Amino acid sequence: MGIIGSQHSEETKKKISEANKGRYISPEQRKKQSDTRRRLFTEGKLKIPWAGTTGVVTWNKKGEESTSWTGGRWKDKNGYIYAKAENGYVLEHRFVMEKHIGRKLNSWEYVHHLNAIKDDNRIENLQLVTKKIHKGTVLCPHCNQTFAIR
């Protein structure tokens, strides 16, 4: 057995693909297909015909080897950016401030975004403050409304 669909011409493959679009596949049938493909791949009887693969499974790779690698950055539900560091992921705005001042930040030091945009981590937009200063209200430079910060 070779690559899936290798016995069909490209034109026939396109016709089959169009005919199957929107077709319902039950969860049981989908699991059966998945199990069969996994078994055949493990036995070496099936090659995965995805672009860039050479028979190597890529969906279980970590870090830069993964096909879903985002460069070591991700955004949390509050809008803050986390960046990959030596010891895991850290808040990017704290990391940028640490590099700028040349030392680690203390737990009582906070980094405030001057324009209130949490993913704008340019050094000119960041200000090092204490917890006491960081509480209160600020004026948004874009909409001129005040809002509470904690």
C-alpha cells in the first residue's frame, strides 16, 4: 500500500474531494478511520502525504519543531503577552523592563502600560511603579474616559 489515493489521478482526487464536502461522518466512523490510519502508519504501510513531511509524525513535536509554533509568544485572556524564557514563560512587559534597567524586578514592583494597551511592550510605553502608585484610576488617551486599575 502506498500513499493514500495514489491510484487516482489529480482530477479524480479533486472530484472525490468535492463530492465528499459537507458529508456527515459519525464519531464512530471517524474513530475507526483514525485508528486504521494510525495502525497502518505504525506498520510502515502508509505514508502521510502532507506537504513537507517525510514519513515523520509532526503533531507531537515540541517548541520550534511543532507545526503550530508561534515564536514562543502567546496572549492570555487579559491581553498580556507571555514570552518564552530560559525558565519557562514570563510576562513580556516585565521581561522588557528587566532588560532595560539591567536587573530582576522585585515582587513589589509593577510595570505600567502608559497608553493602557497591554500588548504594547515598547520601552517608551512602560513605566516602573510600586503597588501603591499602580492602584487608582487612569485617563485613557484614546477615548478620554477614566477607568480603575489594580
